[in-house]
Amino acid sequence: MKKQHILSVLVLLSALLITASSIDLSNLYNYGAQGKPGYINKDNTPVTNSITDARATLGRVLFYDKKLSANNSIACASCHNQAFAFSDTAVRSVGLNGGLTGRHSMRLVNARYGTSPSFFWDERAPTLEHQVTEPIQDHVEMGFSGLSGQAGIDSLIRKMATLSYYPQLFQFAFGSPEITEAKMQQAMAQFVRSIQSFDSKFDIGRAQVPGQGMPFPNFTANENAGKQIFMHAQGMGTPGCQSCHRMPEFDIDPLSLNNGVITKAGDQTGFDLTNTRAPSLRNLFNPSGSLNGPLMHNGAFTTIEQVIEHYNAIPQNPANTNLDPRLNGPGGNLQLTALQKTQLADFLRTLTGVDVFTNPKWSNPFDASGNITILGLNSSIYQNKAEKFAIFPNPASQFIYLKLPQGQYNVHMYGINGQLIYSGTAEASERIDLPGFAAGFITITAVNQTTGWMYQAKFIKQ
């Protein structure tokens, strides 16, 4: 019995080691069809980049790969750690060669579930797709800026092409081994949008009542009182935190201006007035009750009580020309009693989940030495048998018909040199016109939007 127990433990440890340093393409994690509670309605996913298991898997590898930095020392995950709700406990994260980021690392959990399409504290990236490769091209963070003697992202792409796993993964996700910044952006944005958390005490309570304004049966009296304060401040119709941080997603109102925290990170004498975005308020704390790092763009606050005190009486500063009017002067501040401050803090602690901190699908797929193994890349991944994927007529001149298993597909066509010549969506049986396509062999891939399975074949364009 004892030997059997030891053997079972060894088998489990072996499985964990394989999971920790490998990607199994024949057994993908569920990224594209995770689902969400019915009361969650906001979503900034563009229709052109719906999440698939295959591309989010590639995005996970890109997110954790330190080889995407100029000296192989920094990954996106270096500043956005799963253990801290994909943030950092440092006020300013350490980048390439010990340099420090300009602002605190923003939590990424539930980045998808908000109205605003723009990202970064100052909203300089118009979409998440634009945001994900900016740190790679930052002079301080990952070092492929193309400035001051640094190589540009084209150099990184050539470097990635020499790593055995990237041509395989791009082939698997996009139907072509060609690596481009646009493909990197799509895959990384899909992975980040997949990081979600809806297993908090708040979600358990919300599921038991018809409306979020009602008392939650699983809440303490203080937590329910704190929820009302969050929604209505003094309970007399006065807008509370909800005015900017909108329940139940707890995302930031896209029309918000700055919140009165105006000093620069690491420089209390300089002003930084352009910060108008904020992460979701979900998972401010980890499951043990500790904050997932300091709060605000400059890490100014290290306790939730300091944050509440700030909003309780916003400091008026003539230098702040961008203060949100909802925070300006008497009536725009919370003006809470000591008890109400405690109740509000208790409520904010109910927004923490558990799964996002431990789920292996969002974990590091590399081992301690930075190596990764790609498993399952075989014919079962590429479903190109005639009974699975038919193209007719073949050869074709003006159009083709696709025949696929039931489902919705992202369809891509590649010319003889691997260049992308067509992108679109299709159902199981659909006609696609071929306007202006050059004659020759064309490779076509169809990726199932739900399962990530890729069907691949070739036809001749006459």
C-alpha cells in the first residue's frame, strides 16, 4: 500500500512537470468557450479576434517567453504575475538591464469585460491588440525599440523563427509558419482576454438574487452595507464608487478623467495627469486577504483603507487640470463615517476569486531553464482528410465551396510563398469568391472558433 502511494505521488509529480514545461496541442485548455455569468454584459473583444483555443495557447507561450526580450531576461509575465492577479508587488516593475517601468503594473484579470477598448493607464493603446506588443518594443521594458542602438521588432521576429517551437505554433494557430507582429498581437490579446475570474463571494451571492441591489444571502451585514455604499455612497441617491467603477464587471467608465492621484511613479515632485483608465476592481486582494501589490498608477497606496480615505475627501489641487468632475468638491466625495469606510472595505474583499491564481491554463509553460516542449503536433491536429474538409471545384477559377464539420470557422488562405491573401469567417458549408487571386497553389486553413481544431488543404487557382 505504501509503495502504491509513493508510485501515485511520483506519477502525479511527473504529470505536473510535463504540464509545467510543455504544450500539448492535441489536448488544449479551454480558452474560447469558458462561458461567463449571465449578468456580465460588457465585452471589448473585437469581432475580428474572437478567442480560439489554438491562438490563445500561442498567446500563452508568447506571454511567458523571456526570449521575447533583447537579453532573454524579461517576459510579459515578469511584470504581470499570476500569483498577484497578473500584476506586480513592486511599485515599478524591473525591465531590461534593471531599468524600471514608468508606471505600476496594471492587473490584467477580466481585462476583456469592460466597455473601453483602450489600454494602459493613459489609454495610449487604442486596443488590447496594440497594447500587447508595446512593452516588447519599449526601450526599458523588453528592449526591441529600434531606438538608441536597440534592434527593432523585425529583429525579434527573425530570432523567433530560429526557435523550433514558434514555426510549429504559428502553423498550428494560423495555418502558416510565418511570424508577424499582427499575428503575435492577435494571439497575445486572446490569451489576456481569456484570463477571467467569476468565482468570488460576490458572484456566488449575485447568482442567488434577481438584482445586484438586493442583499446577498451569503454576505455579512457589513458586506451588504458596503455594497450599498459602493452603489450609492451615503445611501441617499448620491453616486458612489459605482459611478466610475461599474458593477457587476467593476470596469472603469470610459468617460472618466483622472482620480486625483497625480504624482509620477517614483517622483513625488512631478505630475502625471493623463491617467484616466483603471483595471477592474475584481481581485484587488489574493485569496489569503493580502493586496496584490500597491494601488494606483504610481503605487501610492498600500492598503485599501488609504484608497478609501483618498476618495472620501479628494485633495483639491489647482495643478490638476484633468480631475473627474464627479470627484470635484463637496458632494463629489464619499464623505463616509468610520463604520462606512470599514463596510466598504469589507465589500471590496468579496470581489476576489480563487481559480485565476492557480489554474494551469494561465500558468507558465516554460521550465526553470526557459525550455518548452511542444507535444501532439501530428496528423490528428491537421484534419485534412477528404471526409473532413472538402474543397470544390478544384482546380477553381472564380470561387470555391467549403465543406466542413458543423461549426463556425476562421478561414485563411496563403499563397505559394506563404503570404496571407485572404481572411474571413465561414460556416460548415459556404462559398468563397476568389477575386484577383494569382494562379497557383493556395493553402487554405479553417480554424473552428470553439474547439480550435484546424482543417487544412490545398487547391489550385487557375
